[in-house]
Amino acid sequence: MKFTIHNMVITVKFSDKIDLNLLLKKEGVEYEPNQFPGLVYRMKKPKLSFLVFSTGIMNCTGARSLNEAKNGIETMLKLFRQIGVKVYKPKMEIQNIVASAELGARLDLDAIAFNLENSEYEPEQFPGLVYRMTDPKVAFLLFGSGKIVCTGARNAKQIEKAIDCLVKKLKEVGASKQLKHSKVIIHANT
């Protein structure tokens, strides 16, 4: 089984204080300080979005791998240096990873909702079941087709562990007779 990373959210501390107005002339910038204190910058290559605050902290979203995020962050830091911002070695912390996988078997969401603690399923409102896991602390969306989405992990190992635990739980509650499990393989450069 392999999973695909669709998005990473990374917080970066890179300076003590910056004047966000220095970025206003750049293409892809949105800044409405009366509505929200952060500046939004949409980068084209790599295709990432940054939320930048005057405190010298920014959030990077949209990366599908750590390498892609690091390249985008380095491009942003170069931009800050060019406009005169004092930039120090960035402190990066992954806040969230969103990944998906296919279990290779249909799931009985009614049985899962009935037998699995920490699950919510209201098919009239949303076709997926939400399952909150405590170790690792992640949330899953499960669909009857066998597709799953995992959010809340901070690294690929947590995603692997979470999927392994999920498959074991699904087998325990009899969610699918065809459910097979093999080694989890990462489908992105993390």
C-alpha cells in the first residue's frame, strides 16, 4: 500500500520583525491589514502559498514534499534579503501533513461507526466517516470505496504508523473481509 502526500503546512521563524509593506509591489501578494494582520503571497514555482506576519514568522502551504517546501522557503528568504529584511537561519516545523491512500477493499462505514470508538458518520451530511486516532494523533476520512485521507501527522513515519493502526482496527471490527495489508510505501519525496 502506498500513500500520497497532498499538502504540508510548515511554520518558519526567520526574522525578528519585518515591514510587510515592502512586499506590496510583488506579483501574487494580497495584504489587507485592516481585515487580517498577515500577508498572503502565492508563489508560482514551486506552486506554494505563504502567510507572512510582521513578527518574522510565515506559514508555507501546498508543498507535496519536504524538498519542495524547502526550495520554496529558500526562495522566500532570498526575496526577503533582496528587500532588506535581516534573515537568520530559519527554524522550520511541520504542523500538518495531508495524505491519501487506497486500502484496496470496500469498507462498511455503518459497521465501522457502530464498532469503532472516536468515529463519526452522518451520511446525510457527508459521505465519509471521520475517525480520530489518539496514537499517533491524526484524523482519518474513510470512504466506502476504500479510499482514506489522513490529516494531522507531522512526518511520514506517523502516517505509516497511523495507517498500520487503522488497518488493524478495521480488521478487528470486521469492516471489510477483503481488507489486506502490506508495507506502507511513501509516494512522495519527504
